[in-house]
Amino acid sequence: MTGITEIDGGVVTATEPKTDYQVQLPLAPATYSTGTWTVSESSNVYFVTRTAASAQHYYTIPIIMPTRTTADKGAKLKSVKMVVTFGGTIDTAADDTEINIIKVTMPADGSAPVGSVLAGDVGSDYGSTYDTKAKRLVAGTHTFTVTIPTNEQVFMNSGEQLYARFMVKDNANADLTCVLKGAIATFDVNAL
């Protein structure tokens, strides 16, 4: 349709969701479980470095997306992409890494919050390039994409919160080095 359309009263409704949205996930401030995570800046880019330790540590970043209190309106998270550099001595039998997409549902008054892993806990969520920890735990810089299975992607409802959680475990000699260099979430926005 071209030209000018005038509407006198009534409602105009868009019926197709927008499928090309993304939001940057700021690497800092975020929260971490234990261990030492240091934020630094170089060439106008922020990095988060985990001090090597024989332990399993988590770094969790909130995913901020538009949501509405009306069910099935707002945004539907599809994937999270993280840039990570590994180095040091990597033991693929003992060490591990995952990127999890977490959903937390606000509880009714007097109840505890409930959290669940939406993606990143099974190899198929990473695609064939990184579908095993041995493929993910290779020295160098990698861009990992974790995708929520298509049939499990849903528009957010009122009271839901999303997080990207990076896990690294050095179960050997405290010599696995790890630097987070960026994170992005992709999502659809429903017709409003």
C-alpha cells in the first residue's frame, strides 16, 4: 500500500510479530557465585576475567527485555550469544563450561521464587559446532550461541525474569583461564 491512509476512529492492529530485535547484555554489573571476577577495559571494550581456580563458578547477567502484563504480549527470547576466550591448560575430561538461559517466575505472596533452565544444559542447544564440552573447551576466542528450542520459545508473561548464566569449572589444576568479552540476546517482539 502506498500513499496516505486516513482512519476516522476504529483501531489499527498489527498482526505479525517483529522478529529482528536484539539487546546487549552488559557484562558488568552482574552477579557471580564465588571466585574472583575482574572487570577491565581495553580499546573501549569491557572484559570480565575469572581468576583461575579449581572450582565451579557462575557469572549471571540479567536479560532486560520489554514485557507486558497481558499474556503473550511483549517479547519472546530466542537465543543468547557470548564471546569467551579460554586459555591455560584445559582438561576436557575434568573441566566444563556452559551458558544457561534461566527463567525466574515471581511467586505469589508468601511463596518462594521458582527458577528453571530454558536452554544451554544440553548439547543440541549450542548447534553442532559446540555441542559437547570438548568442542567448547578449546583454547582461543569463541562465539557461543545458545538457542532455546523453537517449540519452547514463548512470549514472556507478567512476573517473569530472564538471565544468562555463564558457568566455568576447572576441576584439575587451577590453570584454566577464562575471559568474557561480550553478550547479546536475540528476541521477537509480538504485535502489540
